[in-house]
Amino acid sequence: MDGLTHPRDLEAWHRWQLGRQPLARRVRRVAGVLAEIARPSRRPGGVVVTRGGTGPVRLLVVLDATSPTSLAALLRPLGHLPLGDVAVVSRDAVKPLLPPWVWRESQGVAHEDLPRLASGAPAVLSVGHFLPLGAAARTAVTDPSRFVTVQHGLLTPHAPPLAEGTTLLAWSAGDADFWRSGRDDVSAHVVGSQLLWDAADHPATPDPAAPPVFLGQLHSAELGRETAERAAEEFCRTHGARYRPHPSETDRRSRATHARWEAEGIVLDRSGTPLRELGAPVASVFSTGVLEAAAAGLPSGVFLPDPPSWVAGFWSRYGLRPWDERPTPSPERPATEPSRAAATVLEGMMGR
């Protein structure tokens, strides 16, 4: 079946994900949790609650991470909604990231504030229930369909399963079917990708003289570090490409790999300059950035010698073309801006 490895069982997915991490990272993860509990200066589960008004919350946005993909998926729809009805729960302050409004911030505790807000809000927006804040919010809702899961990246078979009964906002009908994996308890609306819309809205100017940039994925649990290292190293040596580390590549082994590559002549791009401004061709194994670059008009492609079947299927599903073929075409642009389409669905739920 063309779908998820774990279509329903979140605990099995967590076990798989933890098992794919290096032992040192697993030890640090447990130690970090224990340290937070023991630290007297911080309350366990501390969150920031940002309110857009003083009345009943009609939409609760649960922000587990502030990655560009999460911000585009979760916060951009707010620009099309009545902000006085909105509350955002996050680990850190996010007011500068929100649409202009009279926002009020307060310190809270996840196990107190999330259940209170989620139980009463007609709509709860999250990237899923596989991260702590999303999980707490999902547990608190009485009607599972009020928990809205918005897609924020490309989907591999190893993506976390959807919460039971969730309302899904998907990038495409194909993504909705893939993520549901035959389940009939999940309702889906196709809204498109705000990330790809923004990329197409701000096209790049390709620089014919710029060497390719290979987007790193050494952190990827799906691929395996050895495979990711071999692909990146071979591509950079063969094509004179620069390697752009993923922001998660901060562990000791990744840093050692970076240092070895630099000593051997591979150039690392740590500039943080947006890809559109570099104007360079973009490659990776299965990064969303390849499709984002294609949407911006940059030559882009994927690379992995002898890819496993799931990688080849992933490439085919998203129209990603191998590097030695024609460049990946820009994805089809929806008629309505995705954030506006998502807001239309949410506003309908908020009015119930």
C-alpha cells in the first residue's frame, strides 16, 4: 500500500524514531527532561500564551516549533481571520511573528493552560499530535474533528500518523490520501502549501556561474546517516557543489563530518542566505527545499545512487527529477492562496 509505515500507531512511530537516533542523543534527551524537572528556576512544561482578545477563544494555535515550515503553515492563516478570537500557545514568545494586533502575552503551564483553552475552542490548529504541545491539545478536545492538523512539509512513509478523527488541511489530494493511508476517520481539505506559494511569489534570478548547493539531511531518521553522508559527499565532489548543513546538524558526529569535508576541500555554506538570493541550483535527497527552489524558478533536482523504493516513490509522487535529468518543474499553483484557503476552513469551524 502506498502510505505510512505506521498509519495509526503513534507509540510505534515514536519507538521507531527513537531507535533511529544515536545513543548519545537518546541519553541527552532523557537527561534534558530530568534537568528541566529538577531545575527550581523553571516550571516544568512552561509555555507562553499569546491572546488576541479578552473574550472566548475561538481558535487555539499550538506551536511546538518555530521552523519556517511550521510558521508558514500555522501562523500565516491568522492574517485572514478575526484576531480577537485567537490564542497561540508556544514554548517561546512569538508576538513579533504574528500579524499586527494588540496581543497580550502571559506565562503559563502546558498541563493547565492547554487543556483549558483546547477544551473550549471550536478549532485547535497544530501540525499534529506527535509533539508534546500538540499531544496535550489533542487529548483535551472532546470532538476529535475540532483538532486540525495542517501539513507543513513533504510526506515520507515514515511520517507520524494522524490523530484519530482529525481534520486535515493537506497540500494536495494525493498527500491527503497518502497520509490517511486508507483510514476513513480523517476528513481532509486540500488547501495547498503556503511555503511553495511564497517561493513562487518571490521568484529567484538564477546565477549561471553559481555552483550547486546540496541541502544536508544528516539528521534524517528516514534515510540513515551513512546513506546521507555518502550521497552528499559524492554529489559535492562530482559537481563541485557547496554543502549547506541542516540546522539540526549540530551533534558531535555531524560536526566531525563537516570538519573532515572542509579539510578535504568541500565548501560548506553556513551563510543562512535564502536560496533565492544565492540563485544557485539546488539538490538534495528528499528535502522540501528542492521543491521550494523549483517553485522559485531555480534549477533543482534530487540525488541518491540506487535509491530505496520509498525514496523513488517519494520522488515520483512530488515530481522531483533526478539531477542528471531535466530540472524539477515548478509545482502547480492553486487558485487561492493556501493561507486564505486554510483560514476559510477554520473560520467555518470557529463559527459553529
